[in-house]
Amino acid sequence: MTAISPRTLKNIATLDARAQAAFTQFAQLAAGEAAKHGCEYHMIAGNRSWAEQDALYARFRTAPGSRVTNARGGYSNHNFGIAGDFGVFKGKVYLDESDPRLAERVHRACAAHALDCGLDWGGHWESFQDAPHYEMHTVLSLKQKRARFEQKGSVL
């Protein structure tokens, strides 16, 4: 099995303890899949505070930068420690920006392992496809997740 990068391990460690095993399993499978394409697959974002999410949401709207999310703080699964974003790399080159067609092929190939690990893939979303995004599958609405998170500190 392909080794997981230190960057990926660091980001997995930010997640809810109950989500870490699923993301670790996925990261191992995805790293092997990306290697078949001559690439690496690194987790580039894990848990985010609501303030960090609000700052990302402000980009392109009220702050400089490109739009990277449609979710305000408390409306992203990153805020509950059950979501992660992955990037496609060749060495230090971030292919999601420099070669988006290859990156898309790698994301699709890696995503084939998501369901087996209990993860949903943002590339399957209808309204806003987010190929780098994966999250733990739950049956809870965002409103239910916020309430459970406030009560128990976890949505899982």
C-alpha cells in the first residue's frame, strides 16, 4: 500500500477522531491510485473553524481572491471535522491549477474508493461540483449537525 504523505497525515489529525480512520484508509487507496497516473494525492485541508470558513466565504464577495466555497461558517462539513479537500500534485506543482484536466482525471480515479471508505465525494454534487472535496456520509441535515455539534462536540 502506498504511504501517506506527512501533509496528509497532519490534515487527517485535525478531523474528528471518528472520521480519521475512514480518511486514512481513503488516503492510502487514493495515493496508490494517483501514483498510477504519475501523481501524488495530498489532503490539503481538513477541519476549519467557523471564522476560517467565513474568511474563505468572503473571498470574491467582500474580500480579494477567487471564490472557493459556497458555505459560510457553520454550513460546511469542514467545520464539524468530517470533511477534507485533496489536491493533485507532481512534486511541488499543484495540478488542480496548472493542469486541471489531468487533475480531474486523478480526482475521478481516486473518488472511486470514497464510498468503500464511508465517504461522499463532492464531484457527485449536482449544484456545485467540488472534485477535491470528500466528507463522511451522514444522514443529518446541516441544521441537525450544528445542533449535535453544539450539544456533543461531534456530529458522528
